[in-house]
Amino acid sequence: MYDKTTRAIHVTVRPTFLEDQSSPDENYYVWAYRVQIENQGAETVQLRDRYWRITDGFGRVQEVRGPGVVGEQPVLKPGERFEYTSGTPLATPSGIMLGTYRMETETGESFEVEIPAFSLDSPHYPMRLN
């Protein structure tokens, strides 16, 4: 589990390797990640946009930007949380993801919330201890 708090917005990510959807012989590896966003602050906010930076095991970067998450732009009152699950495929057995959410207050102020960097590891990746 990976977590980070920015301006009282707490983001937790739990990645899971999906063996049944992956084809290691074809260099195709799939992960799901469950995200929980919790408003620990005193003001109501709305998640407007997302940005992801996905880096595979060879250092190739893919960037994803768009409105909301999983087709929603959730409004979080103080103490509320929103959870969703999404996923990503890679051509390598490991990688890393990180990103930001753009949140907006009821007064129209925008601010960035960091999504913690999290590791995408499969059992097909040889672990090396240095």
C-alpha cells in the first residue's frame, strides 16, 4: 500500500498484478490499482482532472491526462472518501506509476494533489539485491 497527503487530501493506492489477464510469453503484463481519495480537510473539493506518468522497466514513459477518474468527477465533503479501481498494461514485468489530481474548491480555487509513486511488480520480474 502506498499513501500520500497533500493539503488534507489523503490518497492511498494498492496495486495488484493480474496474472489471469497477463501473457508473459507475449511481453504483456497487466495490473489493477485501487485508489482511495479521502478529504481530511475542512473544505469541500471536487476532483476535476487526472495526470498519470507510467514508466515501464525499460524507462519508456507514457503520460495519461483527462477529466476525472473512471468517468466521474467526484465531490468530496469534509470526511468523505471516494474509491475506484483502474488498471494498466505494460510490455515489461515491472514499472512504476505516479501522478496528480487537480482538485477544485467550492470557491473555484484549483490545486494539485500528489498521487504517491507506486511500484508495479510481477512474479515474472527477477528481484535483484545489490
